[in-house]
Amino acid sequence: MHMSIQTLARLDAAATLGSNRVNRLPWGRLFAWVSRLGDGWFWYALGFALLAASGMEAVPAVSLMVAGGLLGSLLYKLLKHGIRRQRPSAVAPGLVLTVAPLDRFSFPSGHTLHAVLFSVIATAHAGWLGWIVWPFTVLVAASRLVLGLHYLSDVLAGAAIGAALGWSALAAAAAAGLTI
């Protein structure tokens, strides 16, 4: 089956428009809160909690999260300003926005990139954290669509970049002899 770029673009937009309908439901505000926590607050709290609970043992994991977060921010900002893809709300007037976008461009999703990156590192440090961080990561990724801030391809690209950065950070740490 051969799909054209236009067909993929229509499916991409339809996923955002369809997801955005949740924003009209009474519990749609949950996604605005998840998005706000995904701005960094959840991850900052996780880093401090790891340090408080594990002390020096958590320093390599938290350091990787900080370094990965900084690299992820640089990379997604370069991509956003290089690709310059307009947000869905700029081209689809029917979207209901309950959260203002943090910047002008949508590709890739920085929230999803960071959520996946931090979840990879956190679960490498303490596997049991997976029960907390991965459901939150899925909600962050979904929030980007529900809130009308990203296309599905923005979210998928952010997840792929975050996973690549997370696993690369873990590989680099292992090569340096660090125990995460």
C-alpha cells in the first residue's frame, strides 16, 4: 500500500483534531495539569526525590537526567527553528486551546522528548519507577495532542529522539564505568 505525503499529513492532522475533542469534556482539564507538570515540575521533583531517597547513589542518574535534558533542549530547539512547522492551532481554527503554546513551532514535541528521555534514565536507575514514570510519560505525550499543541508526528518524533538520547546517555555512562 502506497501512502502519499498528503495522506499522511491528513492522518496526522486528523489525530490531533480527534484527540482535541477530549479537551471539551469535563475531565479534559486533566491534560492541562499533566502538561504543566511535564513542563519540568514532575521531573525536578523526581530528581530531588531520588537524591533524598538514595543520596549519592542517585547522583549519576540525576546527573544524566540533567545533562540529557540540556542536550535535549538544545536539539529540539535547533530542530524547531530549523524545520519551522506551524502548530496545529495556527492552521486548524477548530481546535480548542486551554493551554498557550510555549513557543511558535511544533516539531518535535519537547515535552514528549524529555518525558521519554527522563523515563529511560529513571527506570535504568530504579526499575520500579517504571510504574510511575511511564504512565505519566504516556499522559504527557497524549496531552500534546489533546491540547491541540502538536501533531501526532511531532509526538512520535519527540519520543524517538528522547529514547535515542536516553539510551545513548546510558551507553556513554556505562562506557565511562558509571553505575546508574
